[in-house]
Amino acid sequence: MTMNQQNYKAFEDERLYQPWGPLHPQNATTDLRKKILADYHPTKYHLKDGMEYWFDGRFNRICTDDSGFYLQTIASSDFGNVQKRLYVSINGRRIQLSRKNNETLISPVSVPPLKKAGKWAWKIEEIGSPLYFHTGFEDDRRKTKRPIDERRQCITNASKFSNRADQDKTLELVKAAFSTFGNIFGVDAAFGREQPGENIVEFSEELSEEIKRGVHVEI
């Protein structure tokens, strides 16, 4: 079974789906969440160049002090199988980082990690596959009235980075995020319960070679 990808549309306005994290005002319904959100100041960390980054539990997003540069986690359900996705937004481009498509996983995903040397290791095998997402479940949960032809969305809008500097910045942020926050797809980071050093991210040998050759860069 495969997706009819022609039915998926890309949006660059308010129609583009935005995930809600556990601390989003609409999700902060318990006393604990309300208390955290009332004085919400997530801990900030630094990349090598001094850029700050942090986990924003309102949107399940790894933010930086450049508002256009962030990592977004997104949960999707492909025919009943919940998958965890990851894409970067950088200089107007949204690019997915994922495992490769195969017979079991009908679309590119970040699948549950494997235990390796006492740490959870997440593997990324591909950069630039489209991220297709059906908003139906989330629309129903949020009581959002969205036209049917806007429910099938292609969240990403690019397959390559515009330059090598953007690629390198993204890879550094990805590595830092997993190293600093642990499971970035879970809820611990949203509540400030970072688990430094508990998780690592690996790039497959094939992808690592492609990165060196500049396959995923336009210029």
C-alpha cells in the first residue's frame, strides 16, 4: 500500500499544520502544566558558534535564537502506526531527516532507536524526503474545522540545503539536540527533564558519504 502523494498539498501560510506540545496553552489543562507555563523559561544551551538553543515544550520544537532556524518534531499516524518525524526549518526551507522508505515503513520516518553502548542510538539515513501528514486526527482532537482538501499536507518544502553552511549548522543542531535532551520525541524535555548524554544520533555510512560529497546541497 502506498500513499497517493498527488493529493498532498504544500502550504506557506496559516494553513500549514503546527504541532502542539504538552505545554501548549490548549494542552496545559492540569495544575502542573499550568504552573510550569505560568513562568516558563526553558534552559538554554550553546552551539559551538555561541548560538543558543532550547526545547520549547509548547510546540515540541528545538528553537534557536534565530527564529527561522529550528528543529521540529512531529508525530504522524500512517495507517494506524504512529511514527515520529523530524524536520529542520532553515532560511525558509523545511527539510526532513529520516530513515529510508521500505516495505514495512510506507513513508520515511525516525523509528524507535536501538540500545547501543548503554545509550539509545537514533539513526538517520536520508535527508530531503517529503514529509506527508494527514491532519485529520489532530484537527478532531483540537476541534479544528479544516477543509477536507487542506488535511493532506506536505509539511516540507525543500529537498536540499541552499548551501553547505546551512547543512553543517543543521547537523550540529541535530547532534546537540539528541545529546542534550535525550529522547527529543518524548515528554521529558518539554518539562525540563533533560537527559544529557543518554541518547545519540547516528548518520548511516551512505548518508555520511553523501554529506561529504555535498549531495544534499544546491551550491
